[in-house]
Amino acid sequence: MDLDIETGVRTTFIFLLFASGYLFFNAWKTLKEAQQLRYFIKRRKTSRRAWRFVLIALFLILIAFLFNSFIEPMAYRYFPPSPTPTLTPTITLTPTITLTPTITLTPTITNTPLFTPTPLMPAAISEGFDSKITPNPDARFSPIIFKRELNENYLLFKSEEYFQNPISIIYGLFSYDKMIPGSQWTALWFREGELICLETKPWDGASGGYGFTECTLPEEKWLPGNYLVQIFVGEIWNQSGYFVVVGEPAVPTITPIEK
């Protein structure tokens, strides 16, 4: 059974709360027992033991909330998430994907001359940044994994390089580290050099963990060709990913207007 840092912290937090509740219950039982004792000395000793239970329970509650608030960010500092999720060694295309004879697929996705070796943030986009926080130049994003859907924790390790139409949405998943909450980040989605999707906003995640970007278009807009996704932290390029869309897109249906 795999146990990540977040799950471990939550489990410990719940355990400490249960332990403090058990101590409060014991304190209540001990106080009731003390009230029934006839001798003053025994009653006082029993009452003191009950109050010790209360103090220990309060201390455990304090430790639980401190643990829940500060341990996870501290753990990511010393045990950062793996920058490269484990990918399967080979990519197997499902037999239901039919390639049109006009599209030639290369064995691997390579950079085309349409994209510059060092991507630059377009000035028209950077002029609209909202964040006033200086981004961390040491922030890191893992290679992008492309999928049609997400699971609960965004942990999808098998990437798809080819997507068969019809398509409505594609997700780009990644792990990240050393991000500063509130700093600007941007994801640019291109098809054959043309910008089709844009996501830019202040970072609303933690300093390290897993995240995603997405591109949603009408099905008829997902044209076959080479697609590129670029991730920027501030105006600094950080990571790129590539995938291919094959097959003709869905044809929009036209509903006649009754006169």
C-alpha cells in the first residue's frame, strides 16, 4: 500500500484527535469516580489525575493542529515530489484508432521548426499579469503528461501521445516544487504554432505537489496536427510537452430555423 505525505499527515492528525478524545473521556470518568470517594486525600489524588488527562488531551489537540498546518510543507522541502513521474517504457496505440492516409506519424514526438528552442512569453500576455509577487526562479515542473480525464489525486502516470478525434478536453498533468503561492504562472497551448488555449493566473496551489492545466474546445476545433504546451513561471519558461491529434474532427450539426 502506497502512502503519500498528504495522506500520512491527515492520518496522524485524525489519530491525535481520537487520542485526545479518549483522554477527555477518561478524565470525565475519573472525575465522576473522585466525586464518589469519601476520603479527601484519595479524592484529591483522583481529581488531579483527571486534570492531568485533560491537560494531556489539550496538548495533543495543539500538537495535532500544528502537525496538520506545518508538517506537510516542511516534508515537501526535504522530500520533494519526484520531478519525473514513472512512464511506461512503450506506448501502445489501441486498435480502434484509425489513422488517415494523409497523416504520417513519426516514432517519437520531436520539436518542429515552428517552435523556438527557448520559448518566450508573449508581451501581450505578460502585460495582463495580475500577481505582484516575485516568482521563484528555482521553481521546477516535471515533464507534462497528457490525458483525456483526471482521477481524484491527479496521479495518472501513463501519458498519451496520440489522441483520436472526437475530443472535447485534454489535461496536462505535472508535479511541481518550490512554487510561491500568489506568484504568476502561465500555460500556453499551441497547434502548429497557433495559440488555442491560455491559462494565466496567480498560483493557488502549495509549494510542492501535483497539478494540471487543461484546454477545452468545441469538438470541431480539435484539428489534426502537432500540439505544444508551454509552462511559464512569471515570464520564465519552465517546461514544455507535446502530443498529436489524429483523425478528422466532429462536424458541427446545423439546426434549421423554422420560419
